Amino acid sequence: MALYITDECIICDACVVPCPNQAISRGQPYVIDPEKCTECVGAHDEKQCVKVCPVDCILPDPNHPERQGELLAKYKKLHPA
């Protein structure tokens, strides 16, 4: 399932750089592109944006449910070997 950023975002930029898929862009609040978000599956053991967010405003997006295998396939499509 892709993630999304709530209105509690303080626009601190902490989440942008750690994203392995460049899925996060500036907005009010920041926006996570569900076509690029893999919850870091394929790149890291934990969600990097969630790990660095100082206000815990990044949550699973119920509008974009995906299973682990689907997230890995998306990651491989975004990062072909």
C-alpha cells in the first residue's frame, strides 16, 4: 500500500532525500506519488520517510492497497537491473 502525508506535515524536508524512488514532492503538505511509493520494499527494511519524520504524519494510504509482492514488482519496474 502506498503511503500519504497528512495535514500535520510541517514541511521540514526530512522525508524527501531518503526516499529511494523519488516519490515525495513538495506541496501543502508534501505529496507521495502512489505510482512510485513502494514503502521502501526492495530498497530498505523499513520505510525511510516514516523513520525520519519528526511529527509522524506519514500513514498507509487506504486508497492504494498493495501486497508485498506488488510493491516489490513496482520497485523492480522503477529500478531495472
